[in-house]
Amino acid sequence: MDITRSTEIKVGVVSIVALALLVIGIMMGQGFSFSPNRQFVKIRMPISGGLEVGSPVVVNGVKRGKVFSVENTDGSVLAFAELSDVSDLRSDATAIVTILEITGGKKIEITPGVSPEKFDLNKELQGRVAADLSVLIATVGDISGDLVRMIRRLDTLAGSGTELFADGKVVKNLRVMSDEGAVLMTDARMWLQNNGGNLTSSIKDLRLLVAEVRTAVTNNEPKLSNLLTRLDRTLTEVDGTLMKTDKAIVNADTLIQRVNGVIADVKSNRGTLNAFLYDEKFRARLDSTIYALRGLLRDVNAHGVNVNVGLGHRP
């Protein structure tokens, strides 16, 4: 009885140890680490791309941890990666979800970055999902319809081209155009051969002319500068003269206005000048007075003047 009990105890201990080893093996196979320095990195991605809890996380191809959790937040996916060491992660580190094996599975590949600043664990590491075979198949399925339509259009275009060239007229016209183009090129070559010397001479003459023009401009530039300076002075003097003429015209206009005012005053007033110019009676009386004065002067010249002067008494 004691031997049987001892055997049962041994079998139980062996079973417990085997079960513990199995659990430890499974945990280690899924990336579980007993390291006390484990740290978590938050990775933000637009989609999960088939990422699951326990998927391995590698840094530059070397396994360093596993995915602890995958959550949908703020319209995107936030994954928590459990890493044994984050000392080499920099602020420009990136992450990408790629295929683990050809048969399936996903992993997170982290590129540490080269920035001198270390990665802040309180921030989120930006990640993306690489296209795999399933995405490629889905993309091909999406564009298959467009490919079919494009092939049909190409077939229609080929049929139209066949109909276009079927009667032979288009081909004949193309041949004629090709022959005419060849003749044109031949004529152009012959013309260039016959007139190449003349063209060369014309180009040389044109170069000499340009050189002479440059020389003339260089030699006469001081004279032109002096001429332009004198012309500018002359224009300044003419401008001053025009200003003076303008002032003279203004003064003459003012004088004419004043004369017109005097004439208007003479016409409207009743003074002597107005009477002398416009009063017929006044002019008649003035003529009579002048005539009598002439008679008096003739009598004085003929008979003299009889002056009776009394001094010291009254008449």
C-alpha cells in the first residue's frame, strides 16, 4: 500500500512539473519575458492589419517583446507593445505591421531612428500597416473591373484601327506623305549644300556688323551722354520759358479783363468820358466851345487884348 501511494505521489509531482514546464514553454514561445525592466510603448496605426495580442515585436529584426493589447480608439487602432529594452528608441522611431510567416501571423517591426533625442514613452509611436498578400488580392479584385473595361476599350480601338487601315487608302496616303517628306528633306539638303557658303558668309557679315555696332556705341557713348545732358538742360530751360509764357498769358488775360471792366464802366457810367464818347449833345456843345475859343484866339492875334486895370481904388 505504501509503494502504491509513493508511486502516485511521484506521478503527481512529475505531472505538475510537466504541466508547469508546458505553461512556461507556451509563455516563452509567445514572447513572455520574466525581465523586471519591461516597459510599454504605445503604437498608433490607422488599422490593425490582423495584429493580435501576443504578436511578436522586433527592433531591427531582433525580437524584443510582444503585443500586450490592441484597442480601437479615436477612429484608429492603439496597440500596447511590451518591450524588454527601449533605451535605443529615438524620437523619430517608426513602426510597421508586417507578415510574420508566409503561412500567416503578424509582427510589429520597429525602426529605432537616428535622432539625438530619446523617445518619450508618454507619446505615441506612429505606425502603419504594410500591404500583404490578402491586401494585394483585394486590390487586384478592386481593379479587375477597370482592367476588363480597359481591355474592351483597347479591343474596340484595335477594331477601329483595323477598319481604318482595311481599305488601304490611309496606308497609301501615309506612304505618299513619307515619300514627299523624303523628297523635301533631300531638297533641303541640296539647298543647304548649294547655299552653305553664302549662309556662312552672311553669318560672318552679320557678326562683323554686330561688332561694328558695338564699337560705334562704345566710341560714341560719351558724346551721346553729353548730348542727352544738353538736351535735358534745354528741356529744362524750355520748361522755364513755357512757365514764364504761361504767367505772361495769365497777366495779359488779367489786363484784358481789367480793360473790359473799364470799358464796361465807361459804357454804364454817366461821367465825362462816357458823355464824350456816347452823348451827341455833349459833343456838339464841346465843338461849339472849341469853335468860340478859336474865334477868340484869332481876335486876340489880330487886335490884341485891351486890359483896363485899376489899382488902389474901387471903380
